[in-house]
Amino acid sequence: MPLDAELARLDATLAHDLLRFGPELLLCLGIVGSLFAKLFRAATRVQLVPFALLLTLVALGLVASDAQDSAVFGGLLRLDSFANFFRVFLLLTAALVLALTRLTGLPDATDSADFVTLLLGGTLGMMLMASANHLIMVFLAIEMASLPSYVLAGFLKGKGRSSEAALKYVVYGAAASGVMLYGISLLVGQLGTAYLPSAAESLGAAFRSGGFSLSLTAGLLFLFVGLGFKLAVLPFQFWLPDVFEGAAAEVGAMLAVASKAAAVGLTLRLLFVLFQHVPIPAVTETVSAALAGVAVLTATLGNVAALVQTNLKRLLAYSTIAHAGYMLMAIACIQRPAAAAVLFYLAGYLPMTLGAFAVVAVLRSLTGSEEIDAARGLLKRSPVLGVCTAVFLFSLLGVPPLAGFAGKFQVFTAVYRTGAFHAAGGHPWLGTLFNVVLAAGVVNTVVSAGYYLKVLKAVALDDPTDETPLGEGVAVRLYLLLLTAAVVVVGVWWDPLTDLTWRAAVGLG
Amino acid sequence: MTELGLTHFLILSAFLFACGLLCIATKRNAVGILMGVELVLNAANINFVAFTRYLPGFRIEGQVFAVLVIVLAAAEAAVALAIILNFYNNRGTVDVDQANDLKG
């Protein structure tokens, strides 16, 4: 009986699999714990964020000490070096966002249990997104990451704008995930399996036996619609600015960094695994060309729309759309060196974006405003905050020697090399295409100077409307200085991180 | 009278999917949009269950998928209804065209 043999095999590896799944189980413990804490009256007055922070750091330590590479739970998840890179990244982001919420006082003691539950739940879903190895896990992980995000967007009590942000997010998000599920159902039926490596073999066989059928093409298209929505690339970017403007800046930081990183991880995994058996010149390059086009349009739209914004959160929202465009330029190459460049870009993106959102959150908690005018004369009112803001903005723009420059340099180099590779490999039009993408990337960077420097001018040159010192706490300064240091270190000292991203990219597919 | 085959179920699910998308695109009431999403999810479920019946080697997986999707649809509806209620408490309407404070 093959079923018995299969069950015995699953049983034998269960203890080992659960051990490797330990970090995720710790997060589950935190979620259940904070749900139960609501039952006891004494516990409702306790601030739970520090406990969650501790738990996240322990989980981070567990992942960092994990160097194995294997599929667990009968192949549903794949915990390899690629997945581990994202698990570390996501836990680190969750820890930093939790620390930020303590500094800005977003959830008060009565709400902290709910906030912790949602944040840890979302992080758990994102970690599953990065390690999913089965189409149904892909869908479940996306939903696990999305549902808490919808609620977090509406977390500001009694604020009409926050509830509007949550409404828009949930309506668009539910529609996108429904379409994605329908695509997955078509794919599963056509390929006869949902296990990604076998699905890739069926896909290769289907292609060799005379091209893709209509339902296979539709299934793939719908799957990428869902991913495009999570990544917020054109034409599925419309929800992001509204959600970011309505939600609290801390939540915006979580969505901008963690949610986007998880979507990038899942997209890379699906592209590399699903198309590995499809002959290169045909489908892979159609996909490359389509993705490259989407990447250029996304970056351009993000940068042009950001030029006219006056609200800091909305400006940063368009800036994250533009950065997703830059990352998609390298994702479109579908080559391992380019994937490593994307991972490096993400590592630099984490401190600079989180830092920019943290500055907005601090400004809101101290001045009550999130407009650019609130940042006027920040350098005079609080030199530490002003200098940190300037570093984050220069890094987002891509000025050397900061993290943003290092990331952009690696991404653009990867795009250039891909173009040269295709030109030498007998596909001159693809070579030209990637050179156009490279040029578009450089032009976009120049355009983005328009709005980053606008904020910088307000921070450094404009006279403050209110001359009094901002009076932020020492902890806030230390937090921002830590992120600033990370931005500088990633920008100056590339080698260790480059090694790490290479090893992660090799584990891919 | 021909035997019912996989194709018939796929056509049914495609029809349901189209109805769901149309509902999402045209309804202005947030609860109505949610109903459209449920139609789309159930269209996918019909696919899964039909594949279970007609594809050998997919006997158990399809049914497990269907059960998971049913649970997930319930969770999603719960979250979405809570958010819609929160919006209603702030605005006194569930018309998505009235959600126009955020733009630019």
C-alpha cells in the first residue's frame, strides 16, 4: 500500500521537520499567547510588544543558526538558503517595526495584544511565502500574509481615512487573490500536480509537445496577476498609495519592506522553478520581455507620480512603487546573478525605507502632521533626526557610498550583463531591450532626484515654522542612528552581503 | 444524451468566474463586491473538485484544496465584513464610491 509507506516516511521525518520549522512555531506561540492574554483582565493592561520583540529575536537566532537545505512536510515547504535569507530578512523587519511601535506609541496597552497578533501573523504568512514549494501553499501563504495586513491598515481607531485604506485594501486584495486562486486551479488541472518541481516538469513537457494551451496560459497569467498585486507593479499599483496614506506610518513600513520582500521572494522562486524545464529562447524570453516592460512602466509611473505629492507617506508610497520597478528590472532577467542582485537590493532597501517611514512616524507622534511642511527646518529643530533623514533620502536616491547606490549598482550591472549575454547568444532584440531597460533605470533615478531633493530642501534649507526643538527621546535617536549606520555599512562594505546573496541565489530552484 | 465530462464542469466554473468578476467590477456596494469574490473562489473550488473526479493521481489533493479554500473564504469574509463595518461606523455608508478621501 503506497499510502502506508508514504505515511511512515512522513512520520519518520516529522520531528526533524518540526525542529526546522521552529522559528515559525515560535511565532505561532506568540500569536496564540497574545490572543489568550486578552482573556485575563490583568494582562490587558500589559504592553505585549516587548515580549513579541523578544520572541522575534529568538526566532531570528534560530533561523540564523540553520544551514540545512531540504524540503520539509512532504515537500510542501522548501527551507533552503534562499528561504532562510528571507526568513532572516522578514524576522529582522518585524523586530525593527515592533521596536519602532514602542518608540512612537502606536498601539496602547489595551490594543497591543491585537497589534502583536496581527503583526506576527502577517510575518508568519510572509515567511511561508518565501519557502512555499507547492501551489496551494503559495495561495495559503499569500492569504496568511494579506489578511492581517488588511486589518493593520485600518488599525487607527476612529480615523475615517484609516478605515477607508483598509476597505480599499481588502476589496482589491480579495479580488486579486480570488483571480489568483482560479489561475492556480487551472494550472493544477492542466499540469496534474501542485508540487512545484513536478509542475515544472509537466510545464516543460507541455511546451515541448506543441506550445501552451489556452487554459495553461490563462492559469499562468492569473497567477502572475495575484503576484503583481502583492508586488504593486503596473497595472496593479493603484491600491498602494491610498493604503499607505491612510494607514499608520509604522504599518506602512511593514507593508513597504516585509510584504514587498516576501512578494519578491515568491516571484523569484516561481519564475526560477516553474520555467526551469522550458527551453530558453522561447517562453522564458517572452516572460522576460513582458516583465522588463512592466518594470520600466512601474518605475516611471512611481517616480513621476511622486513628484507632485505633498504628503510624506504618499510620497514614500510612490517611491516604494518605483523601487519595486527597479527590482523587477533585475527579476525580469531570470538569471541567478540578477537574482542575487535583487536580494542585495532588498538588503539595502530594508534600512533606508524603514528609516524613512520611521522618521515620518516620529514626526507624526511629535508634531501631529505628516505633510512635507512638518519636516521644514528639521535639521535645526533636531540635528540628529535631520542628518538621519538626509542619509535615508540620499540612499533612496542612490547616492554613493550608501546602501541604495550599492543596490542600484548591482541591479543595473545585472541588467547590463543580461543584455550583453542575449546579444552574444543570438537574440539581438533582447540585448537591445535590456539596454533600453538600463537606460530607463538611469533616467528614472535622475527623475527621482526631483522629489527626494524636495524633501531634503525642506529638511535642511527651509526655515522651520516652529523654532522649538523637536524634543525626541534618546531611544528614538539611537534607533534612527542604528538604521543610518546600517545604510552606510551596506553601502561601503559589500563583500559579506554579496557572498550571502550569492549563496541564497544558488539555492534557488 | 452525452455523458457529463470534465469539460462541462470547466465551462460551468468559467461561467461562475466571469459572473464573479462582473459582480466585482460593477457593484458599488462593498458587500456586493465581497459576494463577487465568493463566486470567484467557488469557481476555483468547482475546478478542484472536478479534477479530483476526473484526473487519476489527483484523488485526495483536490478535495483537500477545496476544504482549505472553503475555510479560507470564511476567514476572508469575516475580516472583510469587520473592515466594512468599521468603515460604515465612520462614514455611515458602504458605497465604495464614497471612499474618496484618499486620492492624488
